[in-house]
Amino acid sequence: MSTGLRCAGLGHRYRRKIWGLRDCSLDVPAGRVVALVGPNGSGKTTLMSMAAGLLPASTGRVEAAGGAPAQRLDRIGFVAQDAPLWPRLRVADVLEIGRCMNHGFDAAMASERIRRLGIRTRARISALSGGERAQVALTLVLAKRPELFLLDEPTANLDPLARREFLGSMFEACSETGATVLYSSHAVAELERICDYLIVLRSGHLRVAGDIDELRQQHRVIRGPDGWPDGGGWQVISQRSTAGRTTALVRRDGAQLAGPGLHDAAPTFDELVLGYLEGDAATRHEEALA
Amino acid sequence: MFRVDAGSGVPIYRQLVQQVRRDVMLGRLQPGDQLPSVKEVVDSLSVNPNTVVKAFGELEHQGLVVRRQGVGTFVAAAPPVTSLPVAPKLLGSLARWVDRARQDGLSSEQIRILLEVALDEPAVILGDHRAAGGAG
């Protein structure tokens, strides 16, 4: 199976020796829609910028749409957070630049989409609402017909109808061309419908990456009397205690079963994501020292 | 025809599979009936096409549907599920039981909990019942 995005030991160190991303290795098969989740400052934008060829790797390497990003720029479509576009240009000019700078740009589709959305082509970008600006940027990236979409919180500024319309267009592109999508969002609830692959980052480290349905099978949420996971050989991802009960997200090892007095359930998508976002105390301690 | 409950413990592709199974069992979907296309499901639910393709693949694997290249997906001629005609005796008595539970002031949630207990722990309940009957 071909690869949509591959990283090996990938890291980027910003000036003043702060690591934006550290030792990240993952392999996303082509055609997947990936939920990229992490708190602010966890490395999501750093990973996207490196995959887009905008930021060099300090360590390791990254392959996007089947090659080094710098060689695959025509196959990669990146929409940065808040959809930055030249504010003084008119919508029509932005579309024309998109056509001139991208081989195979679907100009007819782009103007038809802008017309359908009721955005005036004579308007300057600076005069558009946040949602309209996002739609112009998303139209550019759809018309480019990339193999890899890198979308940093693409629907944050869209109303629910615009959001559904955009997702429909994105899914159509995925079905038609088999494109891979890296989709970052803080809205965990929307990601379960949109994505089939999960990447969780925290403090510049990769916490987990994998097929969502497989991850749900590989984990359990177990509830029991306080302190039950101690010394039980469980691989605890995160745990919290309330009212004398401890609930933990654990990785299931083979046939290991919850013992008597433990309540055992498959994790919901939220429990899986939040479990990896929280992490266990030991990891937090390590990070504080790092 | 599909509904999705994101945030429930059940993966979305499995929810789609269960809904088709249920409709076939209830006879709401008949052999030869056409299912919506992947694109139609994606558009109406805003779910990832891979998820819908996976659900249809699973249904095909279970022998519930057949896919005809370029035509669509159809309920199989002899789907391997036992059909549950909609108005048999059991459903009638269940409906009367639900009606009585409502008259007793139970909510839908409470009724579901009772049903789950009866499904999951029948031995315990029947044991308690017999013990109580023996004592009285």
C-alpha cells in the first residue's frame, strides 16, 4: 500500500533550542483521513509545516505524497490556521494566482464553487468574513486536486451548513483521487465522523498513531476500586480517581482480562483521545524534567 | 436511512452495519432492495467515505448485501439472518409490557435499563424471583 505521510525520527528545533516536534515516527497509508489532535503548542502546526515543505527537518525525515515535500509541492495542498491570504487582493485575483501557480488547477471548479457560495469575486480578501476567507482558501486547495491535504483547523470559522458543504467536497476529492487528509481540530466530537486514523501529539512528542477502529479494539476503559492498576502489569495510558473509584484507559495485551470487581468496557472515541491527551503522571513528570 | 450516534461506544461503521442487519431482520429491507450509494451516505451524514466503504464491505462479507459493479449495492437474495416479522406474538406481548411500564411512570431510559438487565442477567433475576416466591 502506498504511503500518504511517513515520518522517521522527525524533529524540528526552533531557535532558542525549543523543540516543536521531537523524534516522531509514523506511517499513514494513502487515502486515510487523519485526525491530528493535541493541545496548543503540542507540535501539530510544526508537523504540518514540515509535511508542507515550509519548515526544514532538524532531525530525521518526512515523506509527503510519496516523496520529499520540496519535490512534491504540486501534490500537496496546505491550508494554514485562519486561512491567511493576501488581504489586499481581490477574490478573482487569488483564484487567478492559484491557476497560474498550480499545474492542473481546476479553474472552472474553483469559480463555480465561489459563485455557488455567494462570494463576490470583486471583493477584496480583507473585506470578507472569516468564514468566507476560509472558503476561498479551501476552494484553492480543492481546485489544486492534491494527493495530500494538510488542513489546520479548516472548519473553525465555518457555520454548520458551510462546514457540511466543505466536508462533502473534501470527501468527494478523497473518493475520486484517493487523497490523504491530515486534519487538525480541537473539536474532538466532529473528528469521529470525519476521520479513520488518529495521531495524538503532546509537548512535541507523538503519543499514539493508528487506525481508529483498531485502536478502539486494542484499548479498554476499566473502572474499579481506588488504586487497582498498581502492580497489576497493566499498560496504563491514563487514569483518574473520583469518589474512591479509579477509571483507567489501558492498552490490552493479548488475553489479559479484567479481574473480579473491575468494570470493563470498550473506549468511546472521546475516551481514547482524551486518555492519550491526558497521559499518566509519570509521563508528565518526565516532560517537566525534559 | 442511516443515523449515526457519534460519541457512543460503538464505532460508526459498526452502527451502519447494525442498522442494515436490523432493517433486514425486520423486513424493512427486502432481498433485492437497493442501498444508498456511498456518496449519498457520505453527503447525508458527513461521515468519512472510508467508514461507509468499510461498513458496506463488512455487510458484503456477512452475506447480507451484494455489490454489482457500476450499478449499486443490493440486499442479498437469501441474507443469512433470521427474519423477525414485525407483528409476531412476542412483539405484541413486549409492546403490552412496555405500555404497562409507561403507565407505571417509567421513562424510556428506565425501560431500556430493565430490558438490558433482563437480557444480560436473566439467571440472576429468575433466581431472585424463585427465592422470593419460595419464601412467600
